[in-house]
Amino acid sequence: MDFIEIALTDLNGEAAETVGELFNRYGYGGAVMESYPPNFDKVTVRTVIPSEDDYRLREIELMLALIGQALPGGLPEPRLQFVGKSDWAESWKAHFHPVRVGRRFVIKPSWRDYTATPDDIVIEIDPGLAFGSGLHPTTQLCLKILEEMPLAGQTLFDVGTGSGILALAALKLGAAKVRAVDIDDIAVRVTEENFERNGYPLSGPQKGEGAEVEVAVGSAGEAGGRQWDIVVANILANTIIELLPGLKAALAHGGSLILSGIIAEQEASVTAAATAHGLRFSERRAEEDWVALVFRIR
């Protein structure tokens, strides 16, 4: 299948979140957000659609025009480019290099070489068509929070896993069990491949309920019939607010709920919603326009 890539560049946090929501709804494989140091405040959001789907293209163009009228700074013109499936998956790889996050994490693209130091925790990843390269501030905020948590023997539920990067980080920090879910079956496939790539196979007897590693299509309500010591949702603020009842229900007593993907302007709304659901604020991290929050059950 051939595709049309739609990309908007140099977006601020509010615009990137809004366009990302649109692309997650209409794009093939959802939205891919990219930001590179040192300008993490400027984000490129892209997606692809089947090249023959003229109706979907018109819908996206109309919605982008309406969003541009509503945002104070408007939106840049979308860039449209005809690409093959392999071209879309490969084109951005030239710019993706190993990156250090926090004190110990090194996010290594599967196609790059890297010589690790004894203290490095290397996560080898191929985001494929899924969001979650580790470059975006929202992901880095979550990684830094996880790095400082006592994860040995803990369990973690990753909602909206994207590429599986946060669940992998938890495993490498000693988590006893993780479950990673996403509503996008492409993201689930990419996550499975990344678990295999990092030495956590999903084939054979390890796959399924009760395994050390679980991957499934679903959202906060697909918690695997149990509660978890840590629940993480690195998605979008509006979606987080909608999912809060399910996120809280999945959280074990005394556990931590990590919420990220929140632009600063929407922090108050997320905090108010979490408090209304009986959650107690615990920690805040910020990077440019993005915020990550940690809550506990009161």
C-alpha cells in the first residue's frame, strides 16, 4: 500500500497536542511527534493515510483549517508528500541517534551501534509507525520519574504504550511484571517487537495472562484483571481526563499514577480532574511546555 504523508512543523505544545489528537483519530498508525535537542519546544507532527483515501484527506485538511482558525498563532500549511510504506517507516531514521535520558538510560535505535558503559541502561528500540522514540519531552519526563522510583519487584501498567519504551524501562529497572496496552494494533505490534529485541520474548509459554510481560490491544479498562503498583499514561491531557476512572481502578493501594503528555496550559484541568477522582498530588516535572504529574490514591 502507498501513502500520503501529512506533516506540520515547528508547532508549540498546544498546537502539537491538538494536531496529534486529530492525526491519532484519522491517521494510519496515529500521530508521530518529533522534537530534537536543543529546540524541544518546536514539534513536528506527522501521519500517513492511504494514498487513495481522498475522503479522509479532505476531512483532515478541513479540520486543520478549523484548528488553525481557533489557535491564537494559527497553523503552518501542512506538507503533503507521496510515500511508499517502507519510505514512511525509514525516512526519519537518518536523524535518530542514541540519546541519553536522565542519569542512566540510553535510548538506542535498533539500527545504530553504541558502546555502553557499565552503568548504562540501554533500551534498544524501533518506533516503527508508533509514537515513542524517547526523544519527546513527555517520554523523557516519564523515564526520569521511573529512574528514581524503587521499581525492583514492582508491577507496572502502561496505558497508550506507543513503542513500549516506558514498560521496557520499568523491566530494565527490575519490575517484576508489566502490561502494555494501546488502542492502535500497529503500536501493539511494534511494542511486541521491541520487547523481543530487548530480550523479553512474547512467544511460547511467556505470552498471555500471568506472564512477566503482557501486551494487548486496549486502554485503561484492559488492566488484565488486576491492580498495579504503578500505572503510567503518556498520552494527551483530554484523553487522560476521560480515562481517569479506569486509570484509578487499575492502581493498587499505595501505588503511583504517572500522567504525562500534558501541556502546561492544561495542567490545572488534569490536576482538578485527578483530585475529583480521589487522587492525591505527589510530584511534578516540567520540560519546556510539557508537564508530567504523579498522583497517589488518598
